[in-house]
Amino acid sequence: MLDWIDASAAEKVGRSLTGAGPQASATERDDLVAELRAAAHRAPALIARAADLPLTAATDAMRVLVVDRRTWVTNNTRMAMTVLGRLGHPDRPRNLADRAAGGARAVQLGGVLGLVSRRVLGQYDPFSDRPGLLLVAPNVLEVERSLGLDPADFRLWVCLHEQTHRAQFLAAPWLVDHVIGLVGDVLAAEGEQNLTAMLQRGRARLSGRDNQPSNGVVLDITSSPEARRLVDQITAVMSLLEGHADVMMDEAAAGLVNSLPRIRERFEGRRAATGASAAFGRLLGMDAKLAQYRDGASFCRAVISSAGLPGLNLVWQQARNLPRRHELADPMGWLRRVGG
């Protein structure tokens, strides 16, 4: 059984660390929210066409939340507890010592969420009881201002990325259970007593307090060889999801987002520094080399060049078809293995 975490305390800690967002007038905020909602509902059809993936769920039933940082923390605390609940997280502490330890774990989890909330632009949540899209309005506004981007173009571009993730999970309904299973295997390999230490090391990496050379947060905070092998599998899956989203968002944006080259150039510079993707990359063990993050996009482009979109879309058929980490650099080997 997993160690108990005080979810309400984690949420409180995370919400206290979000920091102030950019200043904006009421009119600017209203326009931002309206435009993000409109872009989020426009994006699925564009992605379905670009990725050759079916729209398997009605867009009018899609949950789209335009939120601030504190609300993002609340939603992600709930999502984390949903995932942990499926892995055997206890409903209540076993004793007073467990309650005290659960509060300490909450500080670490809340700290991670609070730090990430300052950077993340959007997120598709496939793990909650009601999957949906979260768009963090203050961060979108902050980035488009700091990079000098066209607001309408950038907002649509962000929504195209997140709606690609939605299309991925709709095309592969087995993917949620597969990812949760891998996470559970990592925790089992580490041993339940290591959860507190893993959270502490993860928060130290994200906050910059730990200045040791990094191999990626998840690799840094895991110790057993079996856990590291499993993390390799998670890294391969996340590289595929992010790389595929990068390729498809640009394909869907072509001809619609006039400032696409400028957005991509400036956003890549931000990603290489301290942007949202870098934050998630650190969480997912992909900060050792930025090239690891781009491996997924290179893999997708190579497969499309050789076998077209039907060849690439074999990845969504079954877990066996997901590329292994070494196959990200050997897309033709992957094609031969899956019969593409």
C-alpha cells in the first residue's frame, strides 16, 4: 500500500506558491478567456485533419477550463490523488505518525505543483473522472507578452498542442491504464517507504536548490535499476506524445497562424531555458538533454516520411506498438517491428 498523503494540505501549499500573475485589466482578462475558449473548440477539427485521427467524442461535450494558477493546482492535486487512488493510496492515515508523515509528503507534492503552476500554459487531463482541457490564462498572457507574440495566433497554437494530446488519448483509450500501470510499477520498484524521499528530491530539483548534475528528475529521484528501466519506458511514451503534438500543432497551424515561424523560434528559445515544457521535462525525466524532448518529433517526422500518417498512427493501436526509447532514434527499426 502507498503511503498516505494529506491532499488538502498539498493543495493549500501549492496554492500558496503560485505567485502573482501578470497585471491585466478586466477587459483584457475577459477577452483572453473568451479567445482561449473559442480556440480550444476550434482546434479539435484542425488536429483531426492534420493528424488523420477521428473525432471520436463530440467537441460540444468537451470540458474546457480556463483557469488561474491556483485553480490549476487544485485540479492537479485532485488528478494526482485520482491516479494514486487507482494505485492503492489509502483513504485515511493509519495512525498519528502516519498523519504527521502525510503532512510532510503534502508539503513536497504541493511544492512541486506550486512551482510548475507558474510555467504551464495548458494541459489535457486524461486521468480524472471527467477528462478535460485546462488552459492557464495568466501564463499564456505572460508568455505572449514576454516573447512579443501575436495573441490570437499564440492562443490558437497553444490550444492546438493540447488538443493533440486529447486526440492521442481518444485514439488510444488503453493509454491511460498503460501510463498509470508504469507509474505504479516505478513506485513498487522503489518501495513504498521511498515515496517521501522521492518527493523531496523532486522538489529540490525543480526549485534549483540541488545543483548537482542532473539526469532528469525522475531518474535522479529513483534508485533501483528496475525503476530506472521502467522510467525509460515512461520517457519514451512522453517523448512520443510531446513530439507528436509538436509536429501536428505546426501542421494544423500552417496557413492559419501567420506568425507560426516567429512563434516556433521564440518558443523554442523559451523551452530551452525555463519554460513550461522545460518544467514538465524535468518532472518527466527529460531535462538531461533538450534533444531528448525533440526525439519524439524527429521520430514522428521520419515515420511520416517513410510510411505516411497511417504508418505513424499504428502507435495508437496497442501498447505493444509504442516505441521503445532506443527506437526513437531508429524509426525504421520501429516500423519493421510493428509491421508498418
